[in-house]
Amino acid sequence: MARILLIILFLFGSGLTSSQSIKNGIQVLEGDLINTGHLLRTEKQVFRITSSTLQEELAYLSGKKVRMLCDVQGDGCSPIRYEIEPFETGKTPDWTLKKIPRYVTQGLFSFNPQCTPDGKILFWTALVREGGRSTQKIWASKRDQFGFWMAGEQLPSPLNNRYPSAVISALPGGNELFVFGNFGEDELLDQLKREMTQKSQLATREAANAKEFHIVLTKLENEYKERSEKIQNRAPLYKTRKTETGWSLPSPIHFPSFYNWYKKADNPNQQVFGGSALSSSGRTVIYSAQQKKNYGKLDLYVSLQNEAGIFEEGMNLGSTLNTGEEEMAPFLAPDDRTLYFSSSGRKEGISIFIARRNGDSWTSWSEPQELSPNLRGVNFFSIPAVGNWAYVSREGELFMAAIPQHFQPDPVMVIKGKVVDEEGKPLSAFVQYESLLKKKTIGSTISDPTTGEFSLILPYDENYGFYGEKEGYLPVSQNLNLVGKEKEDKEKTVLLVLPKLRKGNQIVMNNLFFAFRSADFAKESEPELDRLAGILKKTSNLKVLIEGHTDNVGTKVANQKLSMERANSVAVYLKSKHKIEEARISVVGLGPSAPIADNTTEEGRAVNRRVVFKILEE
């Protein structure tokens, strides 16, 4: 043993004696694992891997290049987390598979990886033993500040219960999840049984004779069968949101027309659902099921949510995508146009395919292409809105896969925002985004109750307005016009400060658009004005002042007149369209007298041209 150590010191001694080049403390090191994972050789020196829970895991990676988070003390490295090559920042051959470390999944059989659009949280399904049987549980891991995945954890109740559970989609920001499972079905069935028992007991007392009792009983039996089947066959899809105390109890999505007939030949008593995906807006579901319009065993369908919040009857995506076999595990990319799915009807075994929507249609698609023979056997696939790596599972292990450019979805704009009150305290608020051109709500999310953070994914070629609102606060909006802009993945950071609904507080109407030197506002302004009218209707004692402001370009008299006319335009709209009483709205034109930005720059002048909504009385 001593001789072996002397040889190691001779071979790597120059590294072991230069520990002063690396500071002590938490460090990110990159190098080769050697000597059965007991040494890490970097460009500057060789580190001894000191004892840790990762020791056995690292032994199997000897000879691999790794990036490692270490607690460095002299020439010793106590490993905390790691990733193996290829690294996400480097150039990687197409569809190279990179295994997610074992410490993340705890060695459990893991599948169905779903990453939040910002790439910060990874959810997956783990097969665990519970009460002498195997079941499926939702697990999750977060990235740390250095980009490493932390050790995964099984999520607590109510997301996990005694039934199999899975995350289907993580909405932008990770504050809302779309999940598969059984949440409250047993309670509904028990409640139905109690109701039917009471009705049958009542019939026993009130029936005039045996014949009448038999007729009533038959009707009750038919009613019970119909209602219990409806409960059992409802879409096994739920939404949950993050609260101050954890995840909310998942509530079923409103999808009354959903049904699924598919059962495997080897288990005719078990219904098989082929999975689903939710668009980043939360208003489109693509799912895999067997219904009356099927081409094969499992087909892909789409359901769109209407204005009442109900997902309408599914439309088959057509024979271009669906075969006579199984199309399942769909994933709709953040651009809402690119669909990835697994199919057993095009190649031998299962493989992943890509198709893109033609125009705005949900039933016209490009011919599916196989992503790569390297992904055969993979049956779950997801891509965050940032980066060029996909998340896949195969044979019970999780991987990342490098996506070539021509197989990536269209670029999107990622809005990373935060909602706070006037004192800077985080708020859990409802954040909606809409098409200003079509005057139509596109999607919504909520901000984190502890941090106020939220994210939105905005595909290009749309003029967006987005706003935060919360009961007891004034709504605050911003806008972003992506029509005709160069398409590239970008991020924009925004802060929404919501003032409380009280005397003296005010907001700038950011989504109010006037023609040049005119008091006529564009149609795109109406959603903002309609929203403020809603506040006035809901709070009947509220009295407000509409202030018009301009920049300093032009004469003071002309600007004074223009600011008054613009304030009047807003007031007239609120009074005429929404029937707000005359006495509740006052107007004033302040011209260029109250600038809030530098009038010597175009950006500053644009900020100064504004209309303000101010509360006079509560």
C-alpha cells in the first residue's frame, strides 16, 4: 500500500504540492476522475477526493471528465455535487446523451422528466416501494447557484398520495403544475354512495307499492352507474399552485367531454392513458387516448380551453401524426408550434419524433421526423425554453440530450418578473398576458407567494400586454411588441409594483396608446381601460382622477391642451362604454409641468407622455 502511494506521489506530486494555487472553501473544479474516483486531476493540480456520500458513486466514473462542486481544503476536495462531460456550456455532438447523476435520483427507477421553462427545477416520476407494493411518486430537484442539480426529494402531500402521481407540465416560473393522478375521486364516489343510499331509503318510505319502489330503484341504479362512470372516467389531469404553506390540493381541470377506451390486452381491467402536455399559456392540452375518432391504438388529440375555462371536445391531430399503433407522451415546446412525441408505429420499437404546426391550425402538421436513432427506446421528452438540451428517460434513468439547431423549437421571449407592493414586499398575484391586437387573453400564471417571482413565455409575432393584479391592489401593466422582430431566444426582466387600493395611490396606464399629437387612442388600449372600469364597477365608492401628461416638445399651450384632451378621452370611454357615473371621474391636463424622466432623451420623453389613474376617494 505504501509503495502504491509513493508511485501516485511521484506521478502527480507536482500537483499535490501546489495547493496554494487554489483557495480553500467552496470551489467549482473541472478535471478527470482517476484512481477509481479517489483523485481529481485538474489543469493546475491533483486533488484527493475526501470521504463523502458520493464516494461510491464516483468510483464508477473513473476515467470520466467531470465538473465538480467541492469544499476545498488544501489538496483535498470534499465533493458536494457534480456533472459529467459533456458540459452544457460546451459544443456537443448532436443528441449526445448525458446521464443525470445518481445522487439526484437516489438510484430509483426514474422516468417522465419535466423541466420548468426557465430550466431551474426538474420534476420526474420515481418508482418506489410503499406498503409492500410499487407505486409512482413525484420527485423534484433544483439547480443550485453554480448550475448543478441538487439531490432530489420526493414531494410531500398533497401532490403525492396513495395513488400513482406524475407531473405532466410545469408552467413558466414553476409556480403552477399540471399533474396526473387521483385527487379526491374516492371521496366523490363515497359521497355519491351516501347520496344514493339516502334516496333509496326515502323511496322505501314513500313508495305506494312494490312496483313503484322497483321503478324508482331501477332509476336510482341507472343514475348511480352513470354518475360513478363519469367520476371514474374524468380526465386524470389536475392543476396545483404554490402557496405560502406548500402546494395546493390539485383541482381537476374542467374537461367534461374527456374519455379514454384504451386497455392493454394483457390487463383488460386497467385503462391506459397515453399522457398529455399543456401549452405554456395553460390553455391548450394535447393528450393521448383512444376515442371514437382514432386511427390506431393510442392517438394524439388537442383540446382548447374556452373563455369559460372549460376544455372543449378534443380534435384528433390527424393521420399525418397518428398511426395504427401508439402515439403517446406528447410534449409541446414553449413556442406552441413544435410537437415532440413518442411513437411505436413508425420504427421498430419506440422512438421520439418531431412535427410542426402548419399556420394556426391544430390539425395540419408537417410530416413527423425521427429525432435520432440514439433516442430509440426513449418514451418521455421535454425541453425548457432556455438552453439547447432536452430531458429524456430511458430504462429507468434520466438523461440530458444535446439538441441540434434544426430540431430545436422556434425562439421565444422569456419574461422573468417579480410582483411586489409599494414597500417592496413580494406578492402572490395573478399575472395575465393578452394580445393587444386581438383584445384576447392568451394565458396566465401566478407569482410565487414568498419571492413574488413569475415567468412568462411569449412566442414572436404578437403584440403583448401583460399585467399583475391582486384583490385590494391596483393592477399594473406593461407591454411588449414582438411583431416583425428578429426571432432569437431572449430574456427580459420586469418589476410590477402594485399599489394598494387606497386614497392617493396611482398607476400609469402603460398600455394606453395614442396616435402622434392626437387624443385618439388605438384599439390596443381598450383592454387596459376595460380592466380599470372593472375596478370602478367592483368598488362603487371609488372616485378617481385621470391625469394627462406630455413631454416638453412643442409649446406649453399646445401640450396643456393635448394632455387635457387625452385625459378626457379616457374619461369619456369609461363613462360611455361602461356607464361609470360622471361624478366619480375627474380629469386634469398637466402638460409638461410634472416630468418623471429626462426630457433631453427620446426614452425619457416617451416616459413623460403618460396618463395616470389616481384614487381620490375610496
